[in-house]
Amino acid sequence: MTINVNIILTGMFDTQVEKIHEMMERSKVRGEALLDLIRDLLFLNQSDAGKVEKSIERLELKEILQEQLKFFQAQADRTGIRLLLESPDPEYPVRSDRKDLDRIFMNLISNGIKYNRKGGTLTIAVEQNSEEVIVHVRDTGIGMSGKEMEGLFEEFYRVKNPHTSGIPGTGLGLATVKRIVAEYNGSIRVDSDPGEGTTFTVTIPRA
């Protein structure tokens, strides 16, 4: 990141606006990845030390998911990805800390966009029974093999193949998601096929 900025400051590319934009975009992506890493490490360290304050309340998950999809709409538009929410019931009540729900589903939505294909679809399908709310986050992206999924929820693990090179990430997001879900006696699982897409299924207690 610093190298790119220093090169630009030399004036070497003053007449090449497109090259400057390209280098600044790379710097921006790397800077955002570094900030994500710092945030994830800070959260995990605070969680290990028992210093994460939570405000548990009754929340409407459908409304939260709608807000999150709206937040990611601009990012999805850049690669032509459609964002869909399938939630036939009027409400899906849960008892949780709002920040925890944001960490869980914003992480999964972000991944569903980053690892999708151009013109693909990201669908969030919500269902419930008398005890649980089940959320499926389904993308039409690059998918993963069974071996690639083995370490998916471990800290700093990232799937490495020709399709994922250049996609920024900290390797902490899914580990954080799994930890938070477990705190609510919930569960998360993943189903994926290379070239077909990936579905993360989160189950949490219903309020």
C-alpha cells in the first residue's frame, strides 16, 4: 500500500490517470483488508478476555436482514449480483445482541458477494419452527471442494486456489461467526460444490 502511494508521489504516472486510479484502488483494498484484520483481532481478543459487552433484547431478524442487504446493494451492483430475501412469514423474532447479528450475517453476505460470479445471485432464505430460526445464505459463486471446507471455520484459514487469488480477506470472519453462533446455542454448517456455489446455514433459537 505504502509502496503504491510513494510511486505515485514521484510523479512517474502523472500523465497516466488510469494507472494512478488502478494503484489507488489496490491501496484502498489493502487498507480495508488491514482494517478488517485489526477489527477482527480486537473483537476476538476482547471476547477471549470476557470484555465484550452485550445488550440482549428481542429483535426482528427479518428487518435486520433487509437493512444489511440494503447496505451491501452498492457493492453487489458493481458486479451485477442480485440480492434476494425469501422470508414468507411476517416476523422472525430472536433474542440477541444487535451487534452480534450484524457480525454474523454481514460477514456471510459479504463473502457471498466476494466469492460470487459476475451476474450471479445471493439469496437469503429464512424459515422457522416453534424453537428455531434457520437462515440459509446461498450464493451462485465459485464454490469449494470437500477438502477446502475442512478448515473453513478455523482462525486465519483461507481457501487458496486460482479462483480466490486477489480476493481480500482476513481468515478470521468465519471463525468469528462460528464463535458468536455457539454463544447463542446455535449452529452453522456449510454445503458447497465447486463451480456451483455455497450455502451457509445458521440456526439460532427463536424468541
